[in-house]
Amino acid sequence: MAQTQTDILTVPPLDESLRKRRLPFYVEVMVRLVREKPLGLFGLLLVLIFFAMAIGAPWIAPYGKNELGAGPRLGDPTFDNLFGTDNLGRDVFSRIVYGAQVSMTIGFVAIAMATLLSLVIGILSGYFGGFVDMLAQRLVDGFIAFPGLVFILAVGAIFVDYDLPGLPKSGVFQTQNVILATNIGVLLGVGSSRIIRSATLTVQSQAYMEASRAIGATHSRMIWVHVLPNVMAPAITLATLGLGTAILLEASLSFLGFGISPDTPTWGGMLNREARTYMSQHAWLAIFPGAALSLAVFGFNMLGDALRDLLDPRLRTG
């Protein structure tokens, strides 16, 4: 029987599974984070809470960061002073909230610097290879061999009296904070470049790289179109894991007295100045800043571990 034109043009209905559009990659990662990684989701919530504290500190904190007489000296936690007061009568809760500004700002600036530096060194070293790779890796070896904390202290001592033009004399973005964040970023970025280099070498061995070379693609196009997008997943994972390390380094320097200026509250500085002197009789001076520091580092580490599992194709499941 001859088929009519209507029969020929009839298209069978698509299967329902084919009708569903695939989500963008990073949206799919977030959906899987919610469904499969409860600890990673908890870490993300902690990060968002501390980020909100840093942005909304003037509205969240009931008192100023250095406001005297917010309560009695060394007062116990009450409804008026949730975390008690320090030896000068300053509200500990307010100072912890303002301390989130310093930790988040230095952490994000340092990680932005570290990510950019690791991508530049790792991609150029792994892509070009040969003499460029040997020279870059020997410099990285020498830098890694130098103690990181000593490096930050040495560079900070050199620029201790230096003021960057255009930056305020006090506050979160003062010269001292920017230099500290830059030092931490350089320290973390040089070490992380090894992992980016390994990812670049893996991309170099793919068939599409050979095909791009065969059709005459330039180095810049191959790096931007093929290499960079394929190494962003480990770079994002390194960034989230490095944020906790950056916050700990800042707190360590503040505890040692070489970090942020005393008029700016930081979690490490609170543990050094008020807590170390009075915590034997007034434990909350050490408990609450230490808890804030621990939760922030825990949140970033849990988020980084979850993103590593979701973004690394060798570890992805489902």
C-alpha cells in the first residue's frame, strides 16, 4: 500500500527522558551538591553565613567594633552581650562579626591572587614544556623549600612603613591588609601551580589538542579555548580548599602580633590579646573567636572536598 504524504511526515513522539533539557554543567554540580553531599552543603551554608556577616557587619553587630562601655568589663554572656565583653568593656559578639570582614576579605583577595598565579605558572609550564617547564619548576621548587610563614613575615617587615597610593590609612582595605593578602596569595599560588601543571599535561595528551595543532591553531587560541576551560575544575577546587588555609595564615600572623593593626578586630588578634591574658578566668574570650575561626575553616574545607568529588571526573559518581 502506498504511503500518503501525511504518513511520511508523521514523526513519532519523543521519549519523555529526551524531552528533558540537560542543565548547565555548574548548575548540575550545585544540584548534585545539594542531593549527594550533605557535608558539602553544610560547608556552603557556613560560608554563606560568614560572607553575610562580613557584608552586613554594620547592621548585624549591635555595637561598634571598638565601642567602649558596651557592657561591664569582662562581663559574662547575657542577652545584651551574647558573647560577653572583653577587658575594655567591648562587645565580643560585635568584634567577631567585624572580624569576619577581615578574614573574608583577606581570604578572597589572597585566593584570587593565588588562583591567577597558579593558572599562569601551571598552564605556561605544562603547555610549552621544555626549557620553560624546567625553569618554572626549579623556581617553584626553590620557593616551596622556603618556609612560608618566614616568607610572609620577611616581606611584611620590608613593607611595614610603605603606603600604597589610593588605599585608606585604616579599615579593611588598608595597605597592611592588602600586602598581607598578596603575600598569602603568592605563597598559596606558587604551590598550587603544580596541580594546574599536571592538569595541563593531561589536556595536552588529548586528541583534540593534536587536531587543533594540525589545523594551525595559535598558542593563544589553544590555551584560551582548550586548556583553560579544562583546568578550571581543579582550579576552583584548589580555591575553595585554599580559602581555609588563607584564613588560618591570617589568624596565625594576627596571633603572633604581625598581622592586622590592633584597631581592627580579627579572630587571631582576639585570641592573642584579650583571650591569652584573661581566658583562664573568662573562657568565652577564647571559645567564641576560636569557634568562629574553626567553623569558617571547616566550612571552606567541607565545600572544597565536595567540589573536588563533583568536579574531578575520576571521582565523580552517579
